[in-house]
Amino acid sequence: MPASSPVPAPSSSSCMGESETKRQQILTGASAVFAEHGYEGASMSAIARQAAVSKGTLYNYFANKADLFAAFVEQRCREKLPVALAPVREDSPPRETLTAVARAMVRLITQPESLMLYRIIVSEAPRFPQLGAIFWENGPRVGIATLANWIREQEARGTLTTEDPVFAAEQFFALCQTRIAHLRRFNLNPENSEADEEKVIHAAVKVFMAAYGTPSAP
């Protein structure tokens, strides 16, 4: 009787792929539960059910709810921020670059998922201050640092002048949140037209360049 052939062991790359797929499945389920119940109201049991995994599998990937929420925030920031900040890597005139960044940021911060994250952070931060820290480190801080570095480059070229590039970057992002973002966060104006967005975008650039642009800035 011929000897049976040994069953090949799964390759490490295959295992890693399955592991990442399962991790993403959990994060997708967590997103739905966080959106419906907030942070405190979301239970690991509910997340496991939504993700269609056992609680044992869930805890194999995430030690607790805080770790899971941190991974969820980090993933969303890694996916969204590079796209929104991509214009600063282009060699374009300052006004053109800022307009592109402002347009991307206005649309990013008014997406339903972004609004959901903001509301969770604000409502839960007094009881769970680590949530605010997680969001700040992976979202606003990265965006501010990236824009501040671009501002320094522009100062070296003589197109901008500021006393504090980080503060100037913070101001620009604050200008991008005028009217539309605030109203959407409080669910006071769930719809906004392209004309409304363009008004905020161009006003943000106009105010910023009036404050920090040099006479030679294109």
C-alpha cells in the first residue's frame, strides 16, 4: 500500500494573510458597533457578534476595548490622512497647495465616519482621556506636523513668513472647520452644497495668505 504524501504546512505568508483578513473583519465590525453605541456603550461581545467571530478570537487580536478602538482610529488615520495631505508633496504655488489641502480636509472631516469619531471622542474623553490622546496622536498631530514642515519649506523659499509654523498650521486647519464642519458635527446642517464648501475653502486660503503670505508669493 503506497505511503500517503505528507500534507504541506500552510506557508507563513498565507497565515499572515488570513490573520490580517480576520483583523480587518474585526475592525469593520467594531466600526459599526462604535457608530451605533459610542465607546462606552460598545461591548466586546457585541463587536464579536457584529464581526462574526468568537470572543476568544477577538481577544487573540485585541487585549481590550481600548486597544481595539486605538487600532480602529490608527487605521482610519493611516488610510485618510495621506490622501488629504498629498498636495503638500507637490511642487505647486502656495495658494494652489493650500486650496487643495483645504478642499481635501473639508471633505474628510465632514464624512460620516469622521463625524462619528469626533462625536465619540468629545463625549467620552472626560471619562476615557486616553481616547482623546489616541485620536490626537494619530490624526490632528500628524496633520499639523506635516503642514508645519511644508510651511517651513515655504519660508525658506520666501513665499511665507510666520513666527511659529506649528501655530500657523493649527490656524489653517481651524479655518477649514468654519461653519460646515461645526454644523455637521451637531447635526444642524446634514447637507451642504459644493458652493458652501468652496466658500469655506477659498476663504481659509485667503485669510491664511493675508496673514502669512509674502508680496512675492504666487
